[in-house]
Amino acid sequence: MIGIDIGGANLKVIDDAGMHIHYCPLWQSAPLADLLESYAGPAAVVMSGELADCFASKIEGIRWIVDAVHTAIPDAAFYGTDAAFHTRPVPALAAANWLASADYLREDYADAVFLDIGSTTADVIPLNRFASLKGLTDTRRLQKHYLIYTGMLRTNVATHLSAVTLDGVVTPVSTEYFAASADAHIVLGHIAPEGYTCPAPDNGEKTRDAALRRLARVVCADIEEIGESGALQIAREFWQAQRGLIVRAVGRALFQSGAERVITAGIGADLFARELGCATLSQDLGAVSDALPAYAVREVALRVAGD
């Protein structure tokens, strides 16, 4: 049994050999079926890639993904937001990856709010509320602050800033996609260059110097105009805004659920564990916690098969 998580940007696979992550931008006609051909089934699958804007609707995306997976792995089953497995494209398959994680974790971590912070989004999941989580769409999760559309790599810096303060002057920002969250995190030391796994906004280098240049563009400047200190200030103000969004959502979930602790996973797990003073799931699961939905859906499928 293998576990597969198909996002809009990344394909994550868990098999007996370990964890495999492929950059797979569906909106750029990524060859999903070809990437899966090297993996032997059966497979348990979750998805969120149906929201990619290359699809006219979620159900169109679901049908395309199910067909692509079945082309490579005919005996694949798909986990839905009804906490059940399906072999045909149905609306419940949309964005069920977070629920698979909750389904797997809910018994051993019933007293926790789970924060899974990835390249694009953050999931905030009160694990003691599993019954009420079933059936939630991404829209409802946004409304409940269970889905925060910000991540460690792919978020446009301008989405969290209307202005920054440079040398004491409040400076409005450009809303062009000049810099990504990966640029802020690399210059602040939160990620290493090898952790910058998505394309840069300018398709340029993924170095600290290149990131500083991109950050300067957020205020329509060259790095020579505002200096490294100015670019770093943009990164710091972005980080404070991003951190605030996530920390407030976690605090809200703790209060509303009565949970006693927080546990983190994803590529931002260590950073937010330090910020929140909590443990990371990697302490129990190891590296597979960076691809938790893929690991979780496999474990849930194995549990169901054993019942």
C-alpha cells in the first residue's frame, strides 16, 4: 500500500522506501500519470489539486485527477471529506487531505490542535472535533479559520502587507508578484537554500542575495536604493503579519475546542514549534511528517482494511 497526496503544486508519495516529493504544478499541465507510473499499487489517495485554476470547476479537477491516477495505478482508492474511500470521482474528494491527517492523528493526539504548515497553506485542526470536521469544504474551513491561505514558500509577500516602514517612512507596497514567502524566510534564516523548492517569482536564483533583490522590488526599488536593511525590514514585517495570522488561528482553535496543546508538522513545523512552544510531529514520526496527508491516508486505509 502506498499513500499519495496530490496538491496543486506538489505530489507527495509514501511507500515502503520512504517519502518522495515531486514538484507537480497542475496548472502547468504537469504529467501526473507519468510521475506515478514508477509506483506500484494499491494506493490510497487524497487531493487538493482540484482547485488549480486550470480546471473550470472542482468536479472537473477531481475527474481529471482520478483519471490520471487510475491510468497509472488502477487499484487506487480516494479518501473524501466524508471520511470514506471512493473509487469514482465524487464531490466529497475535494480537499480531503487535511481530514485524512486528522483521521490518523485523532486517537493518539485527541488533546491537541494540529498545525500543518506547508509551502502554500496552513491547516489548523482541533483533533477532538473530528465528527464536526467531516463534510467541511475549504470555504467553510476558511470561515472557521481552520484553513489559513499562507505558507512557507509560495505566498505572495504583498498579500500580507499593505505598507512597510522604511527609515521611518510608511511605504505602500506593490501588489505585483515580486517576492514570495520563501524569499522572506530564506533571508531571515528560517529555511536553507535547498528548502526553497518552488520556482522563484522571477525564475531566478534561490540565494539570499537574489531573495533580497526580489524583496526590494516589493517597494519598486533596487537593493542599492533601500539597502539590505530595507529588504530585511520588508521580510520582517511580512513574517510578523504571517506569524500573527497563524498564531491567532491556533489560539482560537485552542479556546473553542478546549484542547490542551499544539503539535506541528510540515515544512514550517520547527519554526512554529519554537514560536508556539510546542512539539513537532516529527519527534514521533520522523521525516514523513513533512508529507503527513500521504502517510496518514495510507495508515487510515490499512486500518480500514484490517477492521
